[in-house]
Amino acid sequence: MTADQRHQRPEAGRIRVYELVPVRRLGLDEVARRSGLHPDLVRRLVTLGLVDATRDRAGRLSFDLSAPRRLARVQRLRAGLPLNYASIGLVLDLLDRISLLEAALRRTGARSDDSPWT
């Protein structure tokens, strides 16, 4: 590498991400197998935004280790309630928000059965 190459800036608009600690990710086939779903349905749920995935340089989907658990939750909601996938997305967002609020309550030591402020 020449001195000029070392001082060049990366291409405009491109952000380089360097992993300090490699994070284990799951491929589409592994997520489909663990969740018991067809890979096409997993792709559709990614497209709908019900489960997060990233694409590698080759365009293959890569999932966080929690993806099978999230997909199982989607399937339980779909089977247990008469909801379409768009509604399930809203329910998942609300359940995530409730979990964050409950965690915040636990950190502050407040109890949910305390009398309300109103």
C-alpha cells in the first residue's frame, strides 16, 4: 500500500463496519429448520418486517440468534388470534414496548400494584 492509498478517504456514502467481536449469525435454512417454517415463509416475514435479517455480500439472509424465537412468537399469535401479519407486527411492537416499560419499572424498584399517580 502506498502512502497516497493510506491517506485516501473511503468512498463517499459508504460506511465501513468492523466487528470487534465476531457475532454468530444464522442462515435462512437454519432459521427455517429451527422455527419449523418453510424458507419462503421466513423470507416473506422478513419482507413484512416481522423478523430482522441482514444480507451478506452474496445477498444471502443472515439472522440474529433470537430469530427462531421471534418467528415462533409470530406463529403463536397467528394461530391463537384471528390477526393478519400486519396486525401481528403491531402486536409485537406493543409487546416489545410493554417489556421495555416493565424492565424500567424493575430497575427503579417501582411496583405495578402501587396506587397510580392520578
